Amino acid sequence: MQQRYHGDSDGAMSHRISVEFEQKCINTIRGLTIDAVQKANSGHPGMPMGMADVAFVLWTEYLRYNPSNPSWFDRDRFILSAGHGSMLLYSLLHLTGYDLSLDQLKAFRQWNSKTPGHPEYGLTEGVETTTGPLGQGFANGVGFAIAESHLAGRVNTRDIAVVDHHTYAIVSDGDLMEGVSHESASLAGHLKLGKLICFYDDNGISIDGSTDLAFSENVKERFEAYGWQCSTVDGHDRPAIRKAITDARQETEKPSLIICKTKIGFGSPNKEGTADTHGAPLGEDEISITKKRLGLDPEVSFQVDDDVRSHYRQAVSRGKQLERAWHRKLDKLSARYPKKSELFHRHNQKVQNGIDDILPEFKADRQGMATRKASGKVIDACMQAIPNMIGGSADLTPSNNTKSGVAEVYSDANRCGRYIHFGVREHAMWGAMNGMALHGGVRPFGGTFLIFSDYCRPAIRLAAFSNIPTIGVFTHDSVGLGEDGPTHQPVEHLASLRAIPNVVLIRPCDANETAYAWKVALERSDGPTLIALTRQAVPTLDRTEYAKACMLEKGAYILADAEEGEPALILIASGSEVQHAVEARKKLSEKGIAVRVVSMPSWELFRSQPHYYRQKVLLSDDIPKISIEAGSSVGWSEWTGDDGVTISLNQFGVSAPCKTIFEKLGFTADDLVEEATGLLDGMSASG
């Protein structure tokens, strides 16, 4: 009988098991997978069956984790980017002792189960990120690795490393076809993220059939060109897998891609290696003969023998031992390097305190400044006071005003840097930001033009779905950006982003509202916050005359009210159009018309307010309302009512100076006055 020594670099687990028993443990994963998919009559059995050997070696010999404390900070991160193969992860989580019962595996893909079709962060212990849309998990992995290397650079000392872990990911053909993987792999190679190790399940099969139908590139050469270390192994040859992982861990200057040649649906006599196992159950007859081939009992569903469970569950005691050893290092850091210890703990504060005291205050100024410029000043002030802020721009640093004077550039030569040049890679930027935030210890932000939020949108949606507090700095927020023209002028983007559940979009009207937009973003912990900012200057309002800018936190507020009595009309505006509402109010007052101006920087924040507050701001439906925003009209009737007027933009922009564009397209105070008098005259005539 052959025996194999099992151990890891920490010496936390060392024993001998037979090759036959090792195979039994691996085939248990395959059995759980095919039974769960069959019971659900839905799912993807092929990938877990093919990658079971790789997963077993990784999870029992290399991966550092603690099932008793899934959030232990210095654990290795494991990402199943090929999220359709979720039963691979669920099987491992159950077997190794996480809080995922066998009954939950039996409830795969069912209502209220912890085993949904694709892994979901926050729902299932041990799931590090939500995956499913291909390429996203790969991009998240880059973010995890950035966060680990940054924190290690900031808090580790020569003799004590309290941040020292790897990020592992299993990726598929589909992941590597999606464009976000190209962006992310390029960024990871450039940054030399040596603790990122990806296993490519190269099984040659996609939903349509052979990957040769649409995918013929040399993946190894592609990744080597990106600056990755690459190796190719038989994905069912466990000694070869061990060597590849060991080699990857020893490479500290390059991320690693281990190309695993596997057979999808491994063990199925009639379906192995075919697309039939990709996204459908094997069927009862095929399961029976497959189990016989794998040495499992065809009459037993969800078979986990006691010896197999006992072997996997050694991860519990091993994990506790690893975490205890880490806490001893943390104690040493505190005793020897108290400032480093304090910095580590400050990095891991989830809620920032005293942000009001950090925010700059801007003096009233009719000429004012662009809100993107004000945002830059706020970022600078906050980064001086908040050590875990880290962010960058997608090659638009001077346009987005995202670079703080106190932030050095993060690079392979300076892991302590807090400014990231993401390059022209918006999708990878937000995918990496999601990973950074999920890793913990950092509060990431990223900048680009609002129109290029289109490139970020898939990752923004997952941030919203997973309650990830990433922050977007979206400048050039309307046709007001001017001469760059309609290719760069957003029209539908505000409405599009507002449509995503759990996104908070804020469009501040001046410098001081911008400061409080950042306060909201930094204090928020349950989803992404997007700040839409102007390229052009807008007046900085005199807050002794108008309501305080801190009212932005309500989402909408009475900026200026009728001088006496109830208003005859309410003007509602956001962003750069608030100035026009303010000016229109003065002109209408001269005509004897009492007007209230409501600044509405955030629909989502306003919706979250109590009903009485919302009614106080907007009054009854009988009071006519006009909204003005240089973007799509979609959704504004929620605030103006069906009888109100929406001054909006339902066409593409034009290349011209900002002032000319606003005048020609009808976004001026005079246009508001004309609409207001027309609305009121019409009501009088009909009354």
C-alpha cells in the first residue's frame, strides 16, 4: 500500500494516509456534488468533479484557514471564480467543519438555503466573495492580493509578520475569456503580486461544446506576457499539483497561474469530458454507474463516511492552532512595536469616527469651484486622518482629482503607497476594489468619468448585491463637461445607476455638499457609494443664507424656502443645476411667486428618511413641482408627481462650451422661470 506524507509549511498537520484513502476523500467531493445537483435537478456537476483533486490538495495541505473562525484576519483567501461549480466549495466547507450542514447541501439551490446556485458573500460562512458572473472572482482576487501586500508593507516588521497570507483562486475558460480577466491579469502582473495563485481549470469544455469553437489562444503565453509565472500540470496528478503549488508559493515577484489539464465530469463513464456534464444533472442511471466507478455506494446519497469526515475535520484543530500562533505574533508586535500595532488596529476599524472634524469647510464664492476639485481637497484631508483609505484612478488622476498630496504611489517597489494607478482598466479597477474591501483593513475608492461607469457596472452591481462599501469618484457628470462632446457626456447614467438596488448615488451641488457626500461614503458599510462630480465650476453657496450642507445626509432638504407662507411652487434640483434653481427662485420672487428650492443630491438617502420628513420637504401633491437635472428624465416623476414638470435631457449631448450647451439645451434659470410661470398659469386657467 502506498502512503503519502501530508503536511504544510507551518507543520500544523503532518500524518500519513494511503493513496487509496486519499482517493476516497476526493471521490466523496464528487459524490456530494452529483447528488446535490441531481436532487436540485439543476446545477453544474462537471467542474467540481474535474477539479476535486486540485481542491483536495489545496484545502488539506496548503490553505491556511480556521473553520471555527471564518473571519480570522490572516487566513488565506480562497476564491471560486468559476462560481457555477459551487458544489465544490460547499462540499469543502461542509467537510472541513464550517457551519454548513449536510442538510444544507441537500437543499442546494433551494429557497432560503445557504447553498445558492452561485456562492454569495455574507450568506454562507467561508465564502469570501460573490461569484457567478465570470471574471469577477478573478478580478476580486487581484484586489485581495493588493490589500494583503499593502497591509504587510504598512504593519509588518523585519521580525514579525502579522499580515502574511496568500490568495488562491480557481478560474475557468469562461473567466479567462471575459474581458475583465485581461485587465486584471495585466494589472496583477504589473504590480508583481507574488502571493496571488490561480488554478486554471483547463478542461476544454464550455456550454456550447469544445472551447475550440471560440477560444484558441495560448493562455500560458498570454499570462507570461503579462508577467505571470505559469506551469502546466495534469489536474488529476496530485504529486504534480503539489509541486506546482510549492513552486508558486516560492515565487514572490510574480503572480502564478497553474494550468490544470482536467477532465470535466471526471468519473462519469458516459459523460466525462463532454459538455453534458457542464450544466445539467448526470441522471440517476449515470450516477449509479459513476458511483461504482468512484468506489462509492450507489444506494447511498450524500455519502460521507466517518473516516473521511474525520480526516477533513482535522482542519478545525489545525485552524485553531494557526490562529493561536498568529495571536502570539500580534501580541509580540504590540509589545515590541506599539505604533505598528496601533496602525494595524486602526486599519481594521470598520466605522470611522469624527469625520465631521476632518472635513474642510469652503467659503461662499459666487465663482466657486468644480465639485471634482472640492472632492480632491476632501480626499486630501481625509487621507491625512484615515490611515486605511486607499484609492486611485483609471488613468484620469488629474481629471478626477483623486491624488492626495500625502499619498505615495502603491507599486511593487512601495507596498506602503496609498495611491493606485489602475491604468485604463475601469472594470478591473472596481473588481479589484471589491476584493480589497472584502479583504478588510482598507477603504478603497476609485475614479473615472461618469460615462465610463458603464465599464464598472457589473462590479458595481456585485458590490451592491454583496453590501461591499466601495466608493466611486465619478467626475464629468453631465453635458456640462463641454467640448469633449457626446462620447464623453453622460445622459442615461444617473438613472441607470440609481436603478441598481443598494447603490447610493450622490450628486452634490457645491463644494460643501461634496464634503458631506464623502462623509456619507466613508461612514457607509453596507454597499457602494457613487459620488457624481462636475468638471465645471459651480458657486459655493453662502450657508448663512441657505441651509447647512450637512443636510445632504438626508438625501434632500429645503435649501431655500418661500419668504412667507406656503410656497406656490417647489423647484427640485441636483448637482450643478441647483444654482439655476436658486437663481430662478429670486426671479420668480420678483414676480411675486413664492418658491421653495429643494436640493436633492441623493434619491436613495431621501427614500430612507421617515415619511414625515419627506412630506415636510416636498409637501402635498397639490403643490406643483418642477425638477431640473441635466440627465435622463427616468424616475423624476416619483418626486414631481404626474402633474409636475421635469426639465431633463433625453437626447445625446453636443461638443461645445459648457455655457453654450446649457443655454441651447434649456438648462438655465430663465428656462426654469418660463416653465414655472407656464405651469402656474396653466393651473390657474384650469382651476
